[in-house]
Amino acid sequence: MDRQIPATYRRPVLRSVAALVLPELAVFEFGVLTEVFGLDRSDDGLPVLDFRVCGPQAGVPLETTSGAQIVPRHGLEGLAGADLVAVGATHLREYPPEVLDALRAAARNGATVLSVCSGVFVLGAAGLLDGRRCTVHWHEADELRRLYPQAVVEEDRLFVDDGNLVTSAGTAAGIDACLHLVRRELGSAVVNGIARRMVVPPQREGGQRQFIEQPVPECTSDSLSAVLDWMNENLQVEHTVADLARRAAMSQRTFARRFTAETGTTPHRWLSRQRVLHARHLLEETDLPMDAVAHRAGFGGAALLRHHFRRAVGVSPADYRTTFRCPQETVPA
């Protein structure tokens, strides 16, 4: 997550939100926008925002990815004057020119623009990502970079706050981004009240790395495959390049060069990633204490495990276990 606001950003008062909906809309992500910005919670003393659902044409039904339809009450004119323009996820990759024009006009006129998941592609088509920091679901990060190479894509983030541009990763990360905006504009008391009603934490720690499978690069070379298998089976052993080169019957220089060429990384980094991957499995599947997890994964102690694990995954081993371990599926150590 990124909670820093650029110095050039001038904070507005959040009073009105225009939710832009397009064909092939993802219902959950639209529901996130409605839940955070569109509900009347004045009975809890929370502010009521002017929430407008806007489409290419007012009153014209739009198909969603679930087969249901959404009928926007407002057309694109509803974006004008909104403090926040929020774009929900859509499977579309081509958009009507008038939609992009309306987004550009809203941004020029001072609106903060928010996207949830693949809604960021709409912002890219409007030219609003050029030179700006943003994020998207990790599965779509490469596509976003390919389509909009001037965007600075930070795929590890749950959301990125770049002042008047806020983008979120997939699905539930939209909740994080929306609540962050509420906190930024309306304060902690308001966001905590909304989060309590939604029964979600006001903020989550870590980024997308904790949700991504991180397979270790494979090696197709017959001369190295046996060495890699041995390293993987002996994670608790301290491996030096000299020892590994002898096992592969190569000079150290040849071994290091061939290892990098075949795996795309160095022996030290390959081994560290493999150890972290094994630690992830132990944290998910066993009740082993942290020192035991560290020992089995080859880190020696819990402190070193925490250091490497946080660097690779983005959260501490304890937080990762809390999130991903299912007690009913725990297997004996």
C-alpha cells in the first residue's frame, strides 16, 4: 500500500461520487463502490454522499458479467462536478470515445479518479495513466504495461494513491482503496464507522505478493537439474558456489554463468526463493512454531526467516499464517 500524497495534491472535500458503469461490468466491484460510497449511514452519524450511477446513456440497461443488468440513472453528464469519479471493473478493452472524453474532462476539472481492478484500463485508454503510478490485479499487470507503456505499474500494491489518481488491485483490494480514500478525505472516525458496518478491517497490511504463487524458475539443463534437485532436498545445508560447482563438475565461473543463464537468477537467490516457498507451505499446512519452520526451510532461526519472508512475500510469517492457514486442514508435523 502507499499512503503518501504528493505535495502538489490539493485536498478537496468529498461530497459527491459518480460511479461510471460500462457493459460487461463486474458486479462485485460495483457493489464495493456502492457499499462504501452509496449507502445512507446517517443513523450512525456518518456523512451521506451524493452518489450517482452513470453510464454511457441514462436509463439504458447494461449487461454485467453475471448475467444481470444494471440501469444507470445518469448519463455521462453525471460525471461533471463530482468530487470523485469511480470506475468499476469491466472486461471491455475498447470504450466509446464519449466515455473517454467525459473522464478526461472530469480529471481536468479537478475530480479525483478511482479505478477498481480492471477499471484501470479505462483510465489508460483516456490517457490518465501516462507517467502516473498505478496498480491492477497481478494477473493483468503485464497486459496493462503492454497496452499503456507510459504507466508506472506497481503490481505488488493492494492500491496506489497518486494524488488525484487512485487505483486498486483485484476484487477485495477495491475495498482497501475505497476505505483509504474515505480516510484520506473524511478522516479516521468516518472510515472506522463504515468499516465496522461492513465488518472489514479499515486497512490491511501487505501487498499482492502474499496472494501470488511464486514458483521457482525451472531449469532444463541436464547438467544442472541434479544439482538443483539436491539443493531442494537439502534446504537446511549451507550451499556455497564452490561446493555446488564441484557437485556439477564445473569451474565456479562456468557454474555461475550457466546457472544464471538456465534459471534467470543467481544460486543464492534461487535457494532463498525455494526456502521461502517451502516456508509458505509449512505455514499454511502445519502448526510448527516459527523456529521449527525456519529450521526446516533452511533459515536457521526465526529472525532470519522473518527478514527473508517479508522481503519476498511482503508480510511477516505470522501474518501470512493467520491469513492462509486453515485449522481444519492442518496436517501433523
